[in-house]
Amino acid sequence: MTEARYDRAPGDSGRALTAPRSEVLFYTVGLALAVILTAISFWVANTSLLWGPGVALGLAVLAIAQMGVHLVFFLHITTGPDNTNNVLALAFGVLIVLLVIAGSVWIMANLNTNMMPSGDLMNLHMQH
Amino acid sequence: MNVALAAHEIHSDVLTGAGEAGPAPKRVVVAYGFWIFLLSDIVMFSALFAAYAVLVNATAGGPTGAQLFRQGTVAIETGCLLASSYTCGLMLLAVDSRRHFATYFGAAITFALGAAFLALEFREFANMVAHGAGPQRSAFLSAFFALVGCHGLHVTAGLIWLAVMMAQVAVKGFAAAVQRRLLCFALFWHALDIIWVGLFTVVYLMGVAP
């Protein structure tokens, strides 16, 4: 039995002692991918080549991809059986994050459209 | 009770089967607990992100993000933080193989890059406040300073932590407890970089996108 006997600590590669060289390479690949994704993000935000309304979505996709790169290459989160606990905790965290952000944005957008007094009637609410 | 104490001394090779092997080594338990803390910290940041997303247009006639943010600074900040995340990973490898010099060297570069990030951010904040765009100007700016400032405070805490850890390495050497703390520090530092990815995308890039 050479399979995982314990869950692996997040951030631990499990290979660092046996093959430090390949570990350095692993981090370097992660850095290269992150740099590429960051560069594309900055390019997308500044170019006029792309369809304007799609830029925000593209940026979100790039950011999520880069977070994935960081999780895999820097934090060593994998799909392996020794990582199940870490992944489940992460999944729960992501669920809460999505609920908080999407819920807040959704509710407040609703309030803004439904409860906004007509413009000239009340200028206290100075959104937009 | 010495059971728990003794259990993590047993080398994992002797044992078989996940879950049936008895308590996990302390390194796994500590790092997992810290992982849970980091996720809760990210949940806290998500509330600040949500507040920012809701208030981003509430400029109260004041300056907007597109007028305030300079992408050059943000790009350099991003580069600093990304590079420091990388050197932090290399430092952790040096810690695992107990190389003193490489550990100090990696920590020094990580610290310098983190400090450069903070200096740039502080200069940006000071500039904004000097131009009348402080946190009291509008709800948008309050949310901005809360979100970005909270990240900056985390980076500050990380720098202090890193300095303390290097003192511990110098005094205690690579004791098991010191190695666990360094693993937690690396997790913390990488998590801050992940938050920064969301931050520069949502605040700086989406804020100035055409």
C-alpha cells in the first residue's frame, strides 16, 4: 500500500523531500501561467478590439482561472484522495462566497430598480 | 492523557488506511485548521467585495474609479505580490529540506516584494486622500478603502509574521513547530495573492474597462 494514509496538509506537496528540483519547476510553471493570465487580464481591460460588454465577463473568467492556477500550483490543492478534506472545505468556502456576493448584488440591484424615487423628486439618492 | 501526544509521534509509514490510522500528524491538523481559518477570512473578504460591488456607482458626485486608478501602479503591485508568492513557495521548499541560507534568502526577497507592494499601495492611498478622494468622500470610496485597505492590513500582518518567523528560525532552528508555522505562513501569503487576483480584477480592471 503506497496510497495516501493520511490526508495531506494544504500547501504540502508531499514530494518536496523526495524531489525538490521538480517542486521548483512546479512553482515556476505556476508562476508562468499566473503571469500569462495577469497579462491577458490587463490587455483585455485596455484593448478596444473586444466587444465592450463582454470585457467584464472575460475578466471574471480570467480571474477565476488564475485563482485556480494559484490553488493548484502554489497551494497544492489536488483532486487526489488525500486532498478530499481540503477540497471539501474549499468548496464550502466558495459556496458561501458566491452566496454572499451574488445575493448582495442581486438584492441591492432589485432595491435600486424598485425603490428608486423618480429622479427629480428626490436627489438625495445620488447613485449614477 | 498522553494518547494524543504519542499518536502524532508515530511515523505514518507504520500505519495503514486513511481514517483508520489514528489521529493525523500534527502538521496535517494544524495546516488544515489554518486552511479553515483562511477560508473564513476569504468569506469576510467576500462581504467587502459585495459591499464594493453594490456601492461602486454611489460616487455622490465625486471622482469615479476610472478617474482615480492608475493601471501602471496596479500592474507593478500585482507583479510584486505574484513574485513574492513564488519566492514564498521556494522558501517553503528550502524549509522542507532544512537549508538555512535558502530559507533566509527566500524570506528576504518575499519580505522586500511585500514591502514594495505596501509602499506602492500606501503612496496610492496618500495620493487619493491628498486629492480629496478620501474614504469620507463617497460610499464608493468608503467601500474601496475598506476592501483594499483590509487587504493591505493583511499584507502588513503577513510581513510582521514573516519577520517573527525568521527570528524563530534563527533562534530555534527548524523545529517541528517552526516548520508548521512556516507552512501556515506560506498558506496565508498565497491566500492573500488569491484575494489580490479578485481585487485587481474587480476593482482596478473592471473599474477602468471601456
